[in-house]
Amino acid sequence: MAQHYFDSDPDAASRPSTADLVLPDLHLRLHTDRGIFSPDKIDLGTRVLLETVPAPPPEGRLLDLGCGYGPIALTLASRAPAATVLGVDVNSRAVGLARRNASGHGLDNARFALITPEGEAAEDDGPVLAGPFDAIWSNPPIRVGKDVLHTLLRVWLGRLSVEGVAHLVVQRHLGADSLQKWLDAQGFPAERVASRAGFRVLAVRRAGTDGDAALR
């Protein structure tokens, strides 16, 4: 059985392939492989996120948490060419593919870094990983379990800028509503801004920001 996509160094036999990301404003053919998340096609949750979120900030620092082979990060980089986009993942094979995909499509404003399951830098990118981030887009790794997921979200949502907003897509049957309640309790007020095909898209801010009142 292939290792889980959250493994740092998957031992699943390599079987290179491609997946097409087709959006109204973008068409990218992306290199994929075994041992990573959704290698055969763009995950439905990712597609729901990319088709429902508002435009990213045109400048600043933007983050894709759990980037996989790069569909979210490369969409951010394409839609906000003057911004700096960072994609992070624990899976070294995925990070390598994301870098290859960014280079292949000339998206020089996107870079990718390997992190530990605790959300810390696994490479010499500490200052870059520290943020702050003006937007976070993520299809987070729900299946890794609450403890790991909650650790990742605490670390990275804590790096939002004062005006920054995170958009997370979560399947309803995998705990989207309970995650929303947990985020509120942790000081990250969350609002459901879209619901489609069994997925929820949550907009999340840091408590005490100017946008906090808009989420209540």
C-alpha cells in the first residue's frame, strides 16, 4: 500500500503523470506522481476553493498551506503576479514537483519550501516562513488527524497579517462545521463563505482585526 501523502519521504514507486488545472482564467498542465495528494486529477475541494474565493491581494506575501504539486499556489501566482507566493508541504516529492511546475510555467513569483508536520522549516527558509502573510489559501490535510491538523493551523493562521484572510476548503462530512467552531474557540473567527458539492469554504481571520466584526 502506498504511503500517506503526508509522509515526508514517500516510498511509493514513482509513476510520473500529469493533471490539468482548468479554470475560467487559467489552464495549467501540472506534473504529478505517486505518493502525493490527488495525483490523478485536481481534487474537487481544491477546485471548489479556486472557483469561489475572491481575488487574492495584488501584492504582498501569499501562502498555500499543504501545496502538494502546486495547483493552489500557482493559481495565486498567476492571479497576483506582483505578489510573492509561498507553497509549503511536508512531502518532499510534492515540493519538488511544485517547483518543477512553477518553473515550467514561468511563474517566478512562486517558491516552495519543505516543512515538518509541526509546521516548522525543514529547510533553511526560516525568515521566509515566518510571514506575515496577506492571504492564505489551503485545502488542509484533514485526514492526518485533529492533533496534527490543529497544530498546523495554529502555526500558520498565527502568521496572518493584521488585514490578512485565510480561505480554507473542508469537506462537510470530514468535519467542516466542527472545524469552524474550533477555529472560533482558538481566536480565529471563521465564516462560511461558500458551500458546494459537499465542501465548505471558510474565511478565517485573526481575532481583534478590523475585519473581525464582519465575520459576526
